Amino acid sequence: NAGVTQTPKFRILKIGQSMTLQCTQDMNHNYMYWYRQDPGMGLKLIYYSVGAGITDKGEVPNGYNVSRSTTEDFPLRLELAAPSQTSVYFCASSYGPTQPQHFGDGTRLSIL
Amino acid sequence: TQLLEQSPQFLSIQEGENLTVYCNSSSVFSSLQWYRQEPGEGPVLLVTVVTGGEVKKLKRLTFQFGDARKDSSLHITAAQPGDTGLYLCAGVALGSGGYNKLIFGAGTRLAVHP
């Protein structure tokens, strides 16, 4: 069982470039989440989705966009990369908001 | 805004010592989850506490939910080097769009030395 799969694992971007971080899950979970984790810190919620077609902002949504066209996929888009977006990005999924979250292995993103 | 504060932020101890990590908030949570994260990996759920005053044990780890459901603690007995990692608490909060979401504390980074 693959669980939550994130791609790519590592990426270096130049300031102003754009990219999409991919996340897919095969557990038929309704809820999906994107977090960023800065060095030595906890997780900050960027965006989340409660089902296909429904998304909501988290604590730090500025500079990011998401879409949820299918239950399985929840891509995160950076339109104009900035150095402040250098971080490790984690995607997670769960059956519901109080259910355990299953995390991917993360995408390490550096913006130079 | 509902916030979860964890303390201490860092903890460095010797093998065999006991320790307690705290997760506090001014808000009431319907449930709290504890996760452990190892370097280079995503967090993994340890336990969920739901009822005020609830105590759950996972081998040498004891989790307690406060009576008022505003705080929680994690106690580790006779810590082992394998307990090293980042410990995160998380609680359910209402999002701006009206949907429930999980918010995380900043974490406690534990290092257990042989």
C-alpha cells in the first residue's frame, strides 16, 4: 500500500520561478492537507481540502494555490517563488479532521 | 485563533531518565493527537486522547488529556536513544471556511544520549 506519495523529493528553484508539488493518496481519504516545516520547527498548515472541489486556507496560505479535482490528488502550486518559501513541504491525508493523519515523506524545496 | 504551545522546546537527557512534555492552550479541543517525527520523515501518529482526564499508555509513554480538555502531557519513563525525535501535539480547530482542521504545536525536540 503506497499511502501518501509526494513528488519531487528535492527541488531547487530560482526566485520568481513557479512549480507544482504533487501529492497523491490511495486510501480514499476525504481530507488532504499541505504543511510547511521550517528548520527545527513544527508544522504550519498552508491549505487543506475536505473533499474533491472543496479547499480552505490554513495558517500560511499566501504565495500558494491548491486545487482538488479528484479524491486522490491535491497539488500545491507556487506561482512566484521567494526565498521565504524555502522549507520542507509535507502532504497528509485522513478520513476526517479528528482521524489520524497519514503523511508523505516530504519535499525539500530551496529557493535561491 | 486557537494556539497550541509546547514546552520545553528542546530536551537533552541521558538514557534511563524520565521526562515530561507539555501541550497547552487557552482553548478547548474535542481531541488531541500526539505525533513523533524522525529526521527526513513525516510525522507518525502515536495516540489520540478524546475524553477529559483520559490517560493512555503506549509501552513507556504515558499520555494524559487535561480535565478541561485544554492541555495534554506526554511522560516518558526510562528514556531510550530510540525515543529521540520531534514530538508534536495537534488539536482540532474550526477553519475560516467553516470546516474542521488539525493544528499543530511547534514541537519538542528530544535527544536521548547513551
